[in-house]
Amino acid sequence: MSTKDTVSLPDLSYLPKQADRDELASARLWAVYIDEAEKYDKALVEGWKSDMEGLLIFAGLFSASLTAFLIESYKTLSPDQGAITIALLAQISNQLDPSSSTTPPPVDSSSFTPSTASLACNTLWFLSLGLSLSCALIATLVEQWARDFIQRTEMRPSPIIRARIFSYLYFGMQRFGMHTIVGFIPLLLHISLLLFFAGLVAFLRPINRVMVIVAALMLGLISAIYICLTILPIISSDAPYRTPLSNVAWGLFQRLSTPSYWRRKSPSDKESGTTDREPSQANRSIPTMVAVMNRDATVHSSERDKRDGLAIVWTLKSLTDNNELQPFVEALPDLIYGPNGRRGMYDHMINMLLADRDIRLVQRIENLLQTCDSGVLPPDHQIWRRITCLRALWTIAYFLASDASTQETFPVFDRQLISSQPHPVISHSASTIALVQWIDFCAVSAHVQTVLSVLAASPAGDDLGTLHAAIRALQLEANVRGYVGLSSDISQIIADGFLALEQCRDTLVSFDDMAYNSFVTYIQFSASLDEMPFEFGATCEIIQPSLAPTSSIVRTKLAKSLNVAIDSITLASLAPEVHQIDIVVDMVFYLLQTNSETMEIGLGRPIVVYIAHRKNPSPGFSRGLGRCNPKQLSSMLTKYLTAAGNLTFNTVYSIWMLCVYCPQWAAFDEQTLMNVRGFPEFSISVEVIAVLKSHILSAVSELSTDQAHALMDRLQISPSIDIAERWKAAPFVVLIDWLEHITVTRSRRSGLLASTFHVLSNCCPQERYPLSFQQRFARWFFDTCHDPAVDSESFILGLVESIESQWLFRGSAAHFDDIEARRTLVAALLKHWGILAPDESTGLRSMIDAIIAQLRPPADVDPLASVENDATTEESDSSRMSCEDGYNTPASQSQVDL
């Protein structure tokens, strides 16, 4: 190949290799490591530098002071020249004095020996000076090493290279024990200081005994303090004191207090430096002081709860500005309430906050809430502050109400402030005021029980002093909590001089009926809100009394509140999701049915309206009737049916709804069927009668043979000797009886016929259909399709299409084995096919073709034979010819084939 034919390739040497590209892909991961490592390493190095600076200052001052002492002490190591001079002058004077009879000894400086105290003092002080200067030198080096470490890690911009430099240098520091060296430097200075005091004792010994004792006491005191500071963190992990020897003493203490530590190491372990256990086992057996401190600080205990409470109390006391207080108020609800309900971990802390009179937690939150009306905050900040304060108040009230029996006192909430909040936060204020009202009731009820206890202990009123004090306390609490009526009654009792003790007892006992006031008011108000109130379910669970309502006054009050709640909202417009009205229905119904054989007739109206107008099936409807007693519900609807007045249609429709969509809540019997038959003028009566019959027949298997025959006779089921055959044919009889009673002229709700057929047909056994049913059904189907009143807009046509798509097409056509019935069904299907407009979807026509194919008789039978004994055959043929001439579709071609 020539040179000019060679294709020149671009130079790609500048592109990174595959390995480099793989490393670049990990840059983001290494960047995270750099961020964390940089924080840790910089904090470590800055701590070292700060420590070294302090050590340098102290070492410099100490060395200078020590040097001043050494200037005087080192002189004692050599002969005193002044003393020698004085001795020589004395000797010369003696020699010149002729009257002197003694000759002083000659002065010999070569035989001088320092004293033991002098040697000890100077030795200790020179060692102290050397250690002090060495400490200063090493501290200077550590500062240089720290600066060098930071400089090396910041030299390269690439995150991967920087990360590897970080790890390389850090693990190098660990390998060469730099942490140990840094921790050893203060120890040198401490030893130097102790040597100085020891030398001071030796220095003062030949001078003055008193000064020696003082210096010795100072040395002993400093040594004792140092030993205590060394041992104290070993005894108590929260001690802030420690010395460089503390870690050494900790290790020795742990090994001495755990003799088995040495036995755990086998000879092979001592040689290899490992144990048979996992590598970290030895480390776990001797935890570090920091690990023990972390464990003691975080382990659950009463001391930890007390510390937490004191810390939060101090925090709240230190918050003076509203902007500082708001974050605390925002975080407060999370301490008490969570997604799973009440938290119990911080109960002690909340009790400390509420018990501290200097804090006045509720009042401080209310004061913060009042600042929203100042006009200073922007609108969005104002709304958020209102929500924050209301949530905090709701949470505190929830905390108090959820454990009201153990509370000694309850704080007083500002009801007027909470209830006067604007519309944007009304869902929060409604729940808060409901809990506040319940707390007020609990506070007054506690005093009521106290008075009742005094009356029980002294029925004749002998202990008037105690009774008077208890009633006075009750009256004061009633006034504070807003129970004016009770306060007036108590005033009347006091005015009577406590003579009417029985009246007093009756008044206090009747106070329990007021327990439902907050619940009733809350559900009536909440039902009409556009959004569900804040924590609606939790609030209702708290403010509804735990005991079942037995008073007729309470039961009437609850039934009336449910009526008001139902009337305040348009049920048909609600979404399928759970609405507050569903929770209201569930709770009220559950309260009224508890410990009650029958339900109040006054409850029938709201339940009928709810069942008739609430979307069903839906999650909301399931929640509303989730805990109802089926027998009580069905009995109430049965009784209410004859006393409903203008709600009879809704009552009948409610019975049909329960039987069709919620059979688990339908426990209707023959009395219900009899009552429904008393209203034949309603268009849905035939549907309700049919589903009721099917529902009642489902219990035949639990009856004896005679009882089952008697029941079927009453339900007008075809007679038969064999109860099994009769029971098997019963669903077919109910289905065809209902179909034959349907008329075109009666208007019905959309989907009601199709749903009824679906329920009744599902009760029919999936096997060969009885011959009488085949013939009757084929005749009804043929007559319905040929009825002139059935057009494309007729509701009966919708039932026909539902039967075709949901029943015949899904395999039921195969159970028709009667030739005449098949021919009749084919003719009806062809008629329906002819009714369809040309522009309708071909899916329905194709389905009809498929059903006709299933119903096609055997080949040896003339399918075009007469299918009727009257004039309907001619009508069928004309319809078939019209289809062939008009549309020429596959359906008409299939008829020609037949």
C-alpha cells in the first residue's frame, strides 16, 4: 500500500487509559472521604497545635524559674571561696597574734565533699530542667510536624490523589505512634514539676526544718492531687479530670480486675499476637476510657433521663428571644408523638418541663402564638408559627390526656386564644381545643372523685371540715376550667350548709355525663371542615371515654351528634379515601353498640343516609362500618324500615347496598324481607327482595332438613323431595324470579341491575343449569331483546349487555344444553346485534359472535327451524334479514351458516 493510500489516524494518546477512567469514576466517592477525613484531621492537628502552644508557654516560664533556683543551688557543689578566705584570714590573724596559744588547722580545699542534700537537690533540679527543655523542644517539633501534615494533604487538587495522601499520612502517623508521642509530652512536663518540688525539699533541708516540712507537705499534696486526678476518671467516667498517666493506669486496672484476660491468651496467641477469637475480641475485653464514657452517657437509665431533663430545662430557660424559642417549639412535638402514636422515651423530660414553675411551658408557647397577631411577621411565617404553636400545644395536651390518671395537676390553657385562630389553621386549632376541653374535664373530675370519696367515707357528713375543703377546691377548679353550671350547683350546696348530701352526691355523679361534651362538639365541628383535622383519629381516641356509655342522656347525645355531623356534609361528593366523617361514624357507632343489645332508633337515620350516599365500596366506607356489629346494624335497619317516613327508599337501598357490596355486615333475616315486601311501590324493591332471598338462603346448610324445607317454602322456592337438589336449584329460582319481575318502565339507579345480577349469578353453581331455568331464562332474554320499549338508551339494555359480557361470554353459555333454549338465546342475541348502531365498537359485536358460536346446535339439527310457537319467529326472521341486508357483517353471516 502506498503512502498516500494510508489513512491518518488522530492522536489519542491524550485520552486516559481504561484504568484511569475507572479511577475517575470513583472521584465522587473519594470526595466524600476527603470531606470527612479533612474535618477529623484538621480538628486533630489543631488540637495538637493548641496543646503544644500551652506547653511551650508553661515550659518557658517553668524553665526560667527553675534556672533561678539552680543559680543558687549549684554553688553548694563546690567549696565556698568566701568561707575559705575567711578561714585563711583567721589563720593569719592567729599567727600574727603573739598571745595566741593555739594554732588553727590549715585550710585544705582539696578535701571538700558536697552534702547529700546538695547532691540530691541539684540532681533533681537539673533533671527537671532537662525534661522541661526537652518538652519544649518536642512541642516545637510537633507543631512543625502538624503544619507539615496539613501542607502535604493540600498540595494536590485531584480528589483521588488527595484521598490517598490523607490515608497514607494518617496511617503512617498511627504506625509510628505519633499519638503516643504527643500524649507523652505533657507527662515529661509533669515529671519535671514533681522533680522540682522534690529538689526543693532537699534544698531546704540543711537550711530550716520548718521550711522542709512545708515543702514536703506541698510535694505530698501535689502528688496526692496528681494521683487523684489520674485515678478519678477510672472510677467515674464522667469526671473531667485526667492526666497522661490515666490511660496507663486504666489499662493496668482493667487487667488486674480481669485475671481471666491473661488466661484467654494461649501460647500460640503470645507467639503470633492473635487469639482464637475474632481479631477485635481482645479489644472488646478491655474497652478504652472513651468507649466506657460513651456507653455510660448513652445507656438507658434513670440518671440519663434526669440529665436529659436538666439539659432541656436549662436550654429552655436560656431561650429569651422568640426567634430562638420557635425552633424549640417546632422540635417539641417529636418528643411526645410520632407516626406510631405516643412516645414514652421522653416522658420524664416533659414532666420536668411542665413541673418547672419558672419555665411555664404552656404560657410561653401561648405567648409565642400571640406574637402572630402583631403584624410584624410576613403572612407565610405567621401561618407557620401558628401551626407550630398549635401543634406543640396539641402534643402537650395529648401527653397529659393520654395518661390523665397519673397527673397530679394540669396546666391551664387559654381556650379563647386557641379557638380564635384564623381559618388557615382551623384544622389544628380544632384538635387542640378538643384536647384542652378534655383536660379541663379530667382536672375537674379528679376533684369530683375526691369529694365522692369523702362522702363515701362519711355518708352522714360527720367530717364536715374535710368535706368543706374538698368542695371548695372543686368549686375553685370548676371556675378556672369554665364549668360555670357545676360551680353554681356547688354554691347552692354550700349555701344549704351541706344538709342536702344526697343532692350533692347526685349532682357530682351526673357530672360524668359531661365526659362526652368535648367529643360531641369536636365531631360535629370537624365533619364540616374541608380537610381532616390535625391528628383526627388520635384526638378522638383520647377524648372519648374508655367506659361504655350507659346513660340514656349520653346515648341520645351521641346519636344527635352523629345526625348533625352527617347533615353538615355532602356525602356523595366525598372522595373514596378515608374522610373524618368515616372516623366519626365508626367511633359513634362503636360506642353506642357496646354493651347494648339493640340500637337506638334515632341512630337509624344517620346510618341510612351514610350507607345510601357514601361511595361504596371504598376505603372510607370500610372504615366507617369497620367495627360495627352486623346483627345490631341489620336489626336497626329492619326496625327503622317501618318508621323511616320519607327515608324509606334510602333505607331499602341501604339494605341492598349491604347485601351486595358488604355481605360481611349484612345479617338480615325473614323479618327484613317481610318489611321490604311492604313497600312494593319502590322501584328497587324487587332487587332488594332478590338479594335478601339469596342472603337468607346462604344459611340453609346450617339448618335441619325440616327447617330448610320450611324456609324454602316461605321463600317460595320450587318444591322438591331432595333437599340437596332443592337447595342447588334455589339460586336459579331466585335469579329467574327477579329477572321476570323487571319492567322496562321503572327507573333505577345506574349499575343497580348489573350489580344485582352479578351477585345472584355468582350464587348459582357452575355446572349444568336446571332445565326449567334454561327455558325460563331463554324466554325472558328473548322477550327483553324483542321488547319495543328497549332502545339504545334503555337501562334494561345495559343489563342485557352486562349479562352477555359478564355471564354468557365467560362460559355460562356452555351450561345451556337444551336445544330450544339455545335457539331462543341465539335469536335474542341476533336481535340485540341488530339494535346496535353501525358506529358502535366492534368489541360487543365480536363478543356476540363468540356467544353464538358457543350456543350453536349440533350440525344435524336445522338451526333455522321455528324457535317459537307464536309470532315471535317471524319477528326474529325479519330481524335477521334486516341485519343481512343492512350490514353484511360476520354476525349475519354466521346466522346464514346456521
